[in-house]
Amino acid sequence: QVQLVESGGGLVQAGGSLRLSCAASGSIYLKIATMGWYRQPPGKQRELVATLTSGCTTKYADSVKGRFTIIRDNAKNTVDLQMSSVNPEDTAVYYCNSAWGINQYWGQGTQVTVSS
């Protein structure tokens, strides 16, 4: 059973930084999975933030390019999201995601609140 456990969310002031972490376990296929972060702002749909394939190809939402960095450690089965220069529009529940083939798994989410 694949498990994704997020940590690192909280309250941060605009312009500040925050690092989210996701620990993945439960399958040998995690090492070939595309790992990613998504977020769901209040009253809105879930949206992509960043993904990172096993071949190190990254994809970022336009709104976070240059501010957020996705980092993967295959030895530890972790994927982090380094967030910098945050603004109130980054306020959301952030979810870790793992996907390969037809399989897709989600973490429980961690709240990030940016105060102005």
C-alpha cells in the first residue's frame, strides 16, 4: 500500500520561504514514478504546482516558476517543495502526488497560509 506523508506546512509571511516534504513508501515502483506537488486554494479546484519525473524532467505552474523548486531524493523516497518569495495567492492545501502507469496516489495534504 503506497503512502505519501506530507509535512512542513504552516503560516508564513509574504516574501518568506517554506519547505514542504513528502515521504513516500509502500512500493518499489516509487523509484520510477513521477512525483509532484499540487495545491487547492480556498474555493478553487486542485491545480498542479510542480512535477519531477524519474528522469529528472521538471514541470512548473507558470505562477510558481522562479520561486518554487521541486527536489527529489530517490535513495530516501522523498520529494520536497522549496517555496520562496511566497505571496497570499500561494495560500492553499498542498498535496503530494505519485504516479506511474495508471496508478496515482495522494497524500493527505498540508495547509500553507501566507499572510500579507
